[in-house]
Amino acid sequence: MALGATIYQLEVALSDVDRSVYETLELRLARHPSESLRYMLTRMLAYALSYEEGIAFSKGGLSSAEEPPVRIDDPTGLFLAWIDVGAPSAERLHKASKAARRVALYTHVEPALLRREAASRAIHKVETIEVQRFEPAFLDAVEATVERRMALEITRTAGALYVVAGKSTIEGKIEPISLVE
């Protein structure tokens, strides 16, 4: 018998000072048995830090090669942003750049590895892909606090990222990097 997804219910108080976005998000995330907790947290942070009207988690789930983990559509259904997580292949980034007006990647992977993969194949508009890198130690600390039902406060200001989970305050950086040198 196959294992089912584990559901996480997170109430996120978002204060993205860098973008002037202040929202309370009620997130229900399904963590597939093959998905690491780190990947799910990166997906949640990507959603929160990209939040705008029309944002949604993929309907196809994580196994869909045709959809990003997070997407933004305008009210008419026009595909505005493909938001990926982790270390997607150059082929996937090429497809994303052709499909959406904007592509963003949230990751903890070393920049050299991402650049090597990006250089392995031509990627449409590779220089416009927005890459935001979390420090692995930051994600480790957030991971240690996660419960299936919880409230979080996420604050981004001047590139610094703060997550308050229960009595813990975790500080880290979110570093913009380029896929081209």
C-alpha cells in the first residue's frame, strides 16, 4: 500500500519589507512521501516571498514536469511567473523561460553547481532568471522547529530573513545569485 501525503497547516504572518507586502497566509501543504522536509519548506518560503495576487501551488503536484511548484497567473489566466525550487535541470529552466514572463528559483544549492547545470544547455533568457539562495544552516534551523500545525512569522528586510516559530527566532540571509558568471 502506497503512503499518502502528510498535510501541514501553516498560518504565516508575512512582512516582506523589501517588497512592501504584508499578509496573513493560510497555507495547506501536502508533503509527498518522496519530498524532503527541506524541499517543502523551501517551496513554502518561495510561495511566501513571491506572494502576490494570483499565486498558487501547482495543481499537478510535485511529480508534474509540466508545472512549477508555485505559479502566478493574472486574473485572465495569463501565466506570469514560474517559481521553481531546488536544482532544476537546464532543460526545465529553458522550458520555464519560454512558458512564463518571469522565472524565479529558490534554492539552497551551491551556486557553482547551479551555474554548471545552466551552462550544460542553452536556456532561453537565462540572464533574466531570478535566483534566490537560502543558507543551508538557515533551512536546517527552520526544519528543526516545524510542526504539522503551526503559526510562523516570516520577515524579509534588506536581504535578511527572519522566521519566528514558537519561541524560536531564526535569522538567515537570502542571497540573489546569477546563473551566468
